Amino acid sequence: MKSNKLFIYLTAIILVAVTACRKDRVPQDDYQNMDSFYSDHEEEEQEYTIDTNGTCPLVCKKGTKICVNAEMFELNGGGQVTYPFQLKVIELYSIKDMILRRIPSVASGNPLETSAEIRVRAFKNGNEIFLKPGKKYFLETATLPSINSAMQSYYGYNSGNNANNWTNTISDFIPGFVDTLSSISPTSNSYVTTPATTGWFSPALLHPSSSTTSITCSVTGTNTQNLQVYVSFKGFKGVMQIQNLSGTNFPVGENVTLVVFGKKQNNQYVLDQQNFTIAANQQIIFNLQDVSENDILNTLAAL
């Protein structure tokens, strides 16, 4: 009788221990959606009122200079715009800001050398308004540490499943648009530009590469598609994202920093950072460490 009771007791202890281990293991290996992390830390959209008493250019928070007036805009579907109207601006100058806004510098999957990513939109009574045909506006970037005279006008747009894409051909997202207005004039420390449409704009250049390859990553756990993986280039200003642990069109021979971060179901943040030179068919194994939210932000700021 005592033996049976002891057996039942020991069996119960083992079952409790196994169940506890299973419960402990699930949140450590299971990664959650990161949308809230991005929305908490992304660069803000600034809003300005443009009226007849305004001065030109408008100088934004990070130093971007913009000059617009009511005459160059029209209501959606036609119609004259009158003062006042609102201008909404997002300035992304650092790799960190580009990551936190989820706007990598990629044109149809190929890496871009970028300088800044700036979104300018205009609104009248809460409704978006647009440049009239044949109109452009003035935009000068903030002071930059280096200038490339070969930069071209690139425009950002959603390309399938709301994925961001960049192009130097506006007709890729506005059918039939003939662009004779876009221009970039480098100064000693900035770019003076005339974008031909509102939205995302960047003085950028397609990165030349004689050979590209894929990067494949591996990590234990479930819902690994929620891990956020970015590759920042050391030889030029640019960043690409790896989704679902695999990416393509990475230039062979470039020195890069790969950063991966995520959040477990128990709300513990994890991070790994690796520096390497891209080789053909690159394979990366993540070594995720428990970190704080600020650790991730500081790591991104150092890119």
C-alpha cells in the first residue's frame, strides 16, 4: 500500500515538473509580433500650417528645408487650394530612423546608397492634396557628412503587400507620368532638390556590384518570422532587411553589420549583432541574448 502511494506521489511530481518545463520553454522560443515596438519608437511625423504670412523656406526639426505655396497644389480631382493648408513631414537621416520606420534603402530588391529619406505630404481640411501637373517643390537636405555628385532622385512607394520600394522612375507608381522636373544639385554639404511629386523622396544611387548573393539565417524557436533582421553597410550609407530568415541581392565583398532583434512571448527582448564581410551563399547562425529595450535602441543608434 505504501509502495503504491509512493509511486503515485513520485509520478505526480514528475508530471508537474515536465509540465512546468514545457510552459517555461514555450515563451523563450516563441517570438511575438513587433509592430508595437516600431510604433513606440518610430520617427514622428511633423505638421506645419502654411499660410500667406509664412516664410520660405520652412526649416524642419532635423534641418530639412522645404518651400511650397498654395498655387502649386490642387485638390484631389481638381480645384484650387487656398491658404491655410497643412504640410506633414517625416525626416529619416540615420540608419536607426530608417529601420524604426521600416523604410530600408532598397530599389526592387537591390541596395541603394542613400543620404536621407524624407516624406512630404500636403493636406487641406484633412484631405490630401497634390502637386499640379508641371509643378515641383523645393527641398534641401540638412547638412550631411559626405556628398556624392552622382545622386539621383528616388521616390518611395508601396509595392505589393504594402512593402516599401524605391524607384527613380515615377511612372512605376503613377502610370504615364513623364518626369522632366526632378533635379538634384549637390552643395558642399547638402543636396538641393526639386521633387516632382509628394511622398517619400531620397537623393540616392543604385549601389554598383559585380556580384550579389543570398544570406540565409538560422535560429531555434517558433514564429521566427517575427524576428527583425537588418543588414547595415559600412562602406556606404544603406540598409537592407532580411525577412523570414532569408534575403537576396547582397553585394559580395561588402563589410556589414547584421542586427537581429525580437521579443519573446514572456516580453523578454533578445538581440544579436554580427560584423562580417559578405561571402557567396552567406550562412548566419543567430546567438540571441536577453537584453533590454534600450539595448536594442542603442545598438541601432550605433549603426
